[in-house]
Amino acid sequence: MSPKKVNKEERRREVALACFDLIHDVGMKNITVAQVAKSAGIGKGTVYEYFENKEDIIFEIINVHIEYHHKMFLEKIKDVKSTKEKVFHFFDFVMNETEENIRHFNGYREYLSIVLAEENESMCNFNTSCTEFFQNQLKEIIEEGINNEELLPIARNFVDGIMLFEKGVVLMKMTQTSFDAKFSCEKFLNNIFEVIEKKQ
Amino acid sequence: MSPKKVNKEERRREVALACFDLIHDVGMKNITVAQVAKSAGIGKGTVYEYFENKEDIIFEIINVHIEYHHKMFLEKIKDVKSTKEKVFHFFDFVMNETEENIRHFNGYREYLSIVLAEENESMCNFNTSCTEFFQNQLKEIIEEGINNEELLPIARNFVDGIMLFEKGVVLMKMTQTSFDAKFSCEKFLNNIFEVIEKKQ
Amino acid sequence: MSPKKVNKEERRREVALACFDLIHDVGMKNITVAQVAKSAGIGKGTVYEYFENKEDIIFEIINVHIEYHHKMFLEKIKDVKSTKEKVFHFFDFVMNETEENIRHFNGYREYLSIVLAEENESMCNFNTSCTEFFQNQLKEIIEEGINNEELLPIARNFVDGIMLFEKGVVLMKMTQTSFDAKFSCEKFLNNIFEVIEKKQ
Amino acid sequence: MSPKKVNKEERRREVALACFDLIHDVGMKNITVAQVAKSAGIGKGTVYEYFENKEDIIFEIINVHIEYHHKMFLEKIKDVKSTKEKVFHFFDFVMNETEENIRHFNGYREYLSIVLAEENESMCNFNTSCTEFFQNQLKEIIEEGINNEELLPIARNFVDGIMLFEKGVVLMKMTQTSFDAKFSCEKFLNNIFEVIEKKQ
DNA sequence: GATGAATGAGTTTTCATTCAT
DNA sequence: CATGAATGAAAACTCATTCAT
């Protein structure tokens, strides 16, 4: 909490941000400390002033990366009115094929690869909290929909199912080149909403 | 003169099998060729008589591993009578907590890590075919269930959903330490069967 | 001189001959014993029945190669009548741009590379005898020319010079891509013959 | 803050120089990076701070080696007055039997071996420029001789011949143990000067 | 604080040669 | 005689981390 620590935290972010293009070019696991230093315009030794080790650097990069996308998620969902749209927005991660989202998706794929290798405990923990974040978001969306009388109370039972379905789509999209995520999601969501939407 | 020709395919399997414990101890990506050679009780150079390179070794190990489990899957499902049981069996991979299955599950986790890193094309292709194998198995189970009049024809619409749900459970179980796969699956499957099962 | 030895000598030649294309494809220094065995259609171990070691193989290949070209040289020079033509023929090695001669020239380049590396004493010795062979050929050609009264007796003084000039052209052609061997040789030889040719 | 930046070019030279004895002992192609590091009194990794790869090391060693001898050539020729002496000096490389020149000559032999193996493009190019350097030096010497009225204008026609003769002597000396370079050169040069020298 | 030069452990891969059959 | 399976020494190269300045 001392001013120094704040500064350190800031510097970590700066370095992480400076690595965005680098990550894209060479991949998360292939970056070297030398490249990080160069990208950030600092000395190799200086990197170690702010980071414990290389893992710590990758962790920070992912942190910044994902926090940004969480923020974007909240940002975008704010302006969305109907619950159905919000839930569809929840699937944006796997359905949106914009350049930006593809980059983000690929970044998450690399991240997941590291997590599955169980190479980094803090990254595993962070992944847990990310999942929980989105799980809670979905829960809130659904609850709000019930409160708004857009959804039937039964919708509550489907929160986990929807979330797990989305995870499955993530995995399929990451591993199966011919998988049509958009088609699967739309079919699934429309079916679900048949059941949970309150009819006037 | 003497027919000393060795069956390469068989030797590959033997070496791969000899690495099972090794894999468990150090992880798939961390094995060294030296360790493989030692585990198989052969020289380092001999390893290269049977494998192109280190990736090829890992690939063979995974192949043997997964083929075994495919065979086991078919074996076990043969004796199962009801369609519901068969579908539950389809979820055995994520629900079964026996020592053996946990090892298999962890093997697949490591494998997935490599696939997600997109480091090895042949492994990506192999993963694709694995997914297709199980997808087809599920399709057959459901079709059979419909033919047997155990399931309603509407069940066909749920094949993809079930498969994606399972994938989602796989991913959650791999990344979320506190996730209760068994509970989620049972709830989901019971709900599904409420809808697709033919009532007498 | 026992029949076995003769047989062995023959087998060596056979193996060497079988390697001609191989040499061309991968280069003299890069051939492996395994490739030699395969090219010759025999087992790797059998190669060692006929050759001491890898160097011995290369040596035999070069031997066969060069002997063949010595034979060709003698063959072709037989039909040549005038001394001037014979001397020009002596320069065929560096002036002839037929596919076949280019292959031969490149073979000799590789061979020289090994000799210069002083890696193989027997090859050095063999090279010495090759040089002597051609030096003697030139000497004979010139002597014959003097006897035939085509050349002046002074021509004897130029034998070494011509031979060394040819060596120089060999080296230049091997190392300088833009060197025009034909042009240099023709100019040189025409100048020389101005001086040594007997005018009627 | 402190300017610890190291002069890479200088360090390359230092390492190269430190390898002179090593080269002599084991040969240019047989040195290992480990040996280079040890000879230079640095770590193996440090070698790679200054050199791209092993070839780069060898190249630098040759560069330093040859540059030094070019410099010596120019140095020595400066003090030589008569054109004849200068041309004899041009043949110093093959005639001089001092310890130092023998080492230099052997170094060049090894170098040529690499060039002839066509293993290294930059070394081939460098060799081309070396040849051109000496060719130009000879041209200048001859032109100067003509200007000084020491040589007849006809001398111009002999530049290429002299150069190629020297190359031939180089090759002979490198491959024929019993070859008397000094004798051949002296005979040749005296004959040539009979023709090109201006008589008073 | 900042730096970047120095480091060396650790890994993959090749291939001539041997020798049991 | 012939074979080819087995071998292991040997070598290049990478890169996270340290620490003197």
C-alpha cells in the first residue's frame, strides 16, 4: 500500500501492456525475458525488479488481458436491454468472429494450455476466479430476467447447464477446426429460451 | 540369413507402455528422451530407431493410452442394457473417480494442453478423430434407444447438446478444483431423460 | 591374390558404383553408411566386410570415379591426332561444360575439399598419384609433339607451367563463380602455341 | 546508468584471436564451441552473445586471420622498390617458408577446404573478395611497373596468367607433398620477366 | 534504481561401428 | 557369410537468472 508498491503495480501493467503484440507474434509460452524487456523498452535486469520470474510475467500479461475483456464484457452488457440479448452476449466469446475477439479467444486458448499443463498454480487460481466471474454474471443476468418477469423462475435451474454448454463450445471450438460454434449456440439458446422465457 | 527383422510397430508400443509410470511422475511434456530410453531399458539411440523424434514418442504414448480407453469404453458398454445406463456410461470419463480413470483423465488433460498449444498437428488431428469417435458412439446409443423405443425421436435433437455439455464438464473438471462433476452430470442427465425418455 | 581377395576387390567396386547417384544427391561427406548399404542392396554390417570404415568407402568411391575418368581421358585422346588438340583435350576437365563433366568436376571439388582438410592420408596419396598421372600424360603429349616435329624442343620448358596454369584454373573455377575458364584457357593456350609450335 | 555496453565487434576479434592456437591444434572444422569458450576464457553461452552460430565463429577467425595477412602484404610491399621484387613478393605466400607463413598457408588450406565443400556461402563470398584483392594488387603492381618504365606495356597481357599460375602453385603445394614451390615460381617468374621487362 | 554482460545446466539428435544370431 | 538391431559419445544451442557496476 506504500506509494512504492503502487508504482510497482503500475509498472507491471505497463510492461504487460507493452507485450501485447509480442504475445501475438510468438505465443505466450515462447516469449523470452529478453523480448519482454525490449518490448517494454527496459533492461532485462529491470524486468526482475518488477517480476519474480518469467511465470510471473506471463501471469501479469494474462491478468491485464483478461481484466480488459471482463471490463469490456460489463461495458457492453450495460447497454443491452433484454435478458435474451444479454445471454446471447454471454456467448459472444465463442460466437463473435471479429478480429479482436478471435485474438482474445486465441489468447485464452494459450492460457488454458498452460493451466491444463498444471505448470502454474497462480494461473490455475486465476482461471478459477475467471470462471466464477462469468458464472456469477450469468446468474445475475438470469436472476434479473426473473425479476423483470422476462424469464420464468425455472430458468434458475439452467444456469449451470448454460455455463457448462458454453464451456463445451469453447473446448470444441479450440480443438475441432470444422466446428460451427455460432450455429450450435444459436440452436441451443433458442431451444432453452423456448422453455425459460415467460410468454405474454 | 537369420530373420532378425523386428516388428517396429510392436516395439513402439512396448516403449510407449514402458513410459506409463514415467509420464505419471514427470508429466508428458517434461519427459526427456534419456528418461524414455532408461524406462524402456534401451539405449538413447535405439529410441530413434523406432521414433522420428520426441514428439513422435509422446504421440505414440497418447495413442496407446487412448486406444486402450476406447477399447475399454466399447467393452464396458457392450454389457450395458438400458440406453439410459449407456448414456451415463458415456459420462463415465468425467464421473468415475477410480484411481485408473483419474490417471486416464489426467493423461487426457496433459494431452489437451499440447493440442491447445497447437504445437503438434498430428496430435490435433488425432484429437479430432477422438472427439468424432465419441460423438458417433453417442449418436449410435441414442439411435438405438429410439429404435428400441426407449427414447422418443426428439432425443435426436439433443445429441450435440449432450456432447457439448460433456465437453464443458471436462473443461470445468480440469480447471476448477472444487467442481463436482458427478453432481452436475447426474442432474443434467436426469433432466434430459425426463424429456427424451418414452414413458410407458 | 587369393580368389577371395579378388572377389573382395570386385565387391568393393560394385558397392562404390552403386553409390554414384547417392553421392550426387547428398554429397560425398554427407553419405551415411546406412545409405551406402541401402544403395548397394546389402546390409549395413556387410559393408564392413568389404571396407575398413567410412573413409575407406569414400576412398573407394573416389577411386572408381577417377579411374573411370582417367580411362575416358586415355580413350578420347587416342583418336586425337594433332598435338595442339591433345593439349586442348588436357584442358577438357576445366573447359568442357557438358552435364557429365560438370558432375565429374564437382566430384573432384568435393574430393579436394577432403584432401585439403588433411583428413585422410590415403586420399592425399591418391591425389598425388592422380596429379602425377596427368603430369606424365602432358609430358608424353609434348614429347610426342616434339618427336612428330609439331612442337619445338623448347616446348619441354613449358610442361610444368602449363600444368600449373591448369591447376590454377581448376582452383579459380571451383571458388570464383564468375570465372570464365574457357576464355582464359583458350587465350593462354593460343599464346603458348605461338611460341612452341613449329612453323612450316 | 553505468555505460556497460560492450563493443561487440571488438569482443568478436578477441575471441577469434584467442582461438589461434586452438585452431592450430585441432583444425578449423574440428573445434567445438566448448573449446572456443574455454580458450577465450568465457562461458559457452557468452560465445553466443557475440556469434550467431559455430560457422560465424569460424568465419570471424578466418576474417581476422586473413585481414591480418592482407595488412602485412600491403605493409611489406610498401618498402619494396622494384616491380620485379614486388611481383616476387606477390608469390611470398607460396614461397616463404618461415614458420609464420607456413601457419598462414595451412590456415588458408583449411579455409579453402570449407569453401570447396560449399558449406558456407558467406565464406565463399569472402574468398571471392580475397582473390579479387590480390588480383587487383597484382594489376596495380604491373601497371605501376609500366608507368615507371620498368615493364613493357605487353606485361598487361600476363596479369591473369601470373595470377592463375600462382593459384596453381597454391593448389600443388597444398596437395603434393614433394612439390618445390620456390623452384617452380622462380623459374616461371624469371622466364616471364625475360619477356615483360624493359631492357636498357 | 537500472542495466545488460555473463553464465552453464540441460536437451535433442546423429551415425559409425559392433556383435549376436 | 550376412545381417540389422543396438548403442552412446559427442556437439550445438537456448535462455532464465544473477550481480557487478
